[in-house]
Amino acid sequence: MRPSRSKQLGLYVIVLLGALIILVPFYMILVNSFKGIRESALFGMGLPTEWLMSNYEKVFEQGNILRGFKNSFLLAGLTTVCVNLFASMAAFVIQRRNDRWMRSLYMTFILGLIVPVSIVPTIRLMDMLGIKGTYFSMIMYYTAVLLPFSVFLLVGFMKQIPRELDEAALMEGASFFQLYTRIILPLLVTVLVTVSIVVIVSVWNDFFGPFYLVTDSTKWTIVLQIFNFVSLYNTNWGVVFAFMVIVVAPVLIIYLLLQRYIIDGLTAGSVKG
């Protein structure tokens, strides 16, 4: 039964108001990034009386922003590769075998969605392994944190891939590795793009992981650079807002370009095959 025209209109209005509420902080940050010290301190919504590009110049001159971008891109990129690889292999084995041990393993991954991350034991383990404060330790940390959601998403999607494809490939002489790489993996592209976006946004926006696990300031991510920058420029919010705009822009562009894959990937596993 189709909803009436008035209900559809009401729904559109509610969605539009929700979108406006979400966009208001972005608008405020963008507008205030072009204001001077006094005007930006008011956190107003109006346009600046004088548009200042000098705020952005100060960011690139004194914010160590390029180093922060390098660290964030490195961690986000390598974590995305690890999560996509390990999660797709785990989902393939869990869904195709589907015995008692694999179901137990799957439930273990699901518990990872519920149980919070414990920082102190993580720091202790990294210290014992001698990897504390390294890029490798951060990549493994993010991979472990983001694997449960990725496996959950991929297992749901894998249920739609018919087993007849597996049987046909094996009868043609393909090994299990060839079955995974040549048959299964290309069919997972849509959901892997979704996983990649979720991983990139999660790593890019995370503050507590690098704050507790990274001691070397040369390895700080862009979010930690913001934290340090605010402490230096807490009297000049125009410069701080300019820094925020530069930091948000890359991940926002990626999200806008690939947002349809997020919807497709999240809904793909909800239909029984």
C-alpha cells in the first residue's frame, strides 16, 4: 500500500530538516574559517565582513598539516588493505564451511561488535611485543577493531553467492585459492568498497587510538595535529576552523563520491539468496 501524498511530503520535510541540522555545523566551520580573530570568536552564522585567506596560509605554514596528512593516509590506506584482505578470506571460509566451529568463530567476530576496546591491555601487549608506537602497531590495532563489522557485512553478502559457482570452478580444476581470488573476490567489489569507506572514515576520525598508542609526535595523525593546533591557536578560532575544513575535505569528498556504494553494500546482505 503506497503512502498518501501528504505523508510523503511530510516525510520529505522531516528528512530535509534532519539534513539541515547536520549541515549547520559544517556551514558554521566553513564561514568562520574566513573570519578574523574577534569575529570568529563569536561563532556566528553570518558571512564575514572581510574574507581572510590568511587563515589557511597560517595552517600550511605552522600546522605540520602535511605530515599529519601523510600519517593519516598511510594508516588509513594500509588498514583498508588489511581489513579487506583478512575479512574477505574469513567470510569466505566461515560462510562456505558453515560447520559448528565456523559458526563459533563467526560469533566470536560478532562479540567484537559489542565488547569495547580495552586500551591498557593493548598498550601492555604492544610493549611486550616491542611494537609500541610504530606504524605497524597502529595498523594492527585498527585492523583488529574494524574486522568484526567487516566480517559481519561480508558474510551476509556471501550468502547471496550461489554455491554452484564453487562447484563448477572446482570441477574445472581450480584450487580453493583460485576460487577465492578469481571467482569470489570480484563478486565482492561492491561490499568491499563499502568496507573501505567505513574503514577510511573510522581511521581518519579516530582520536583516542593515536592519542594513547603513539608517543612520537612525528607519527601523529591529522586529528592529533588538530588537538595540538587548537592548544596553540585557542585565541584565533578562524585559523582553527580553517584547519578543520582542510582536514574534513578529503574524507567528505570520498564519501560523497562513493556514498551509493555504502547503501548498496549495507543492503546487499539483507536479502536472502
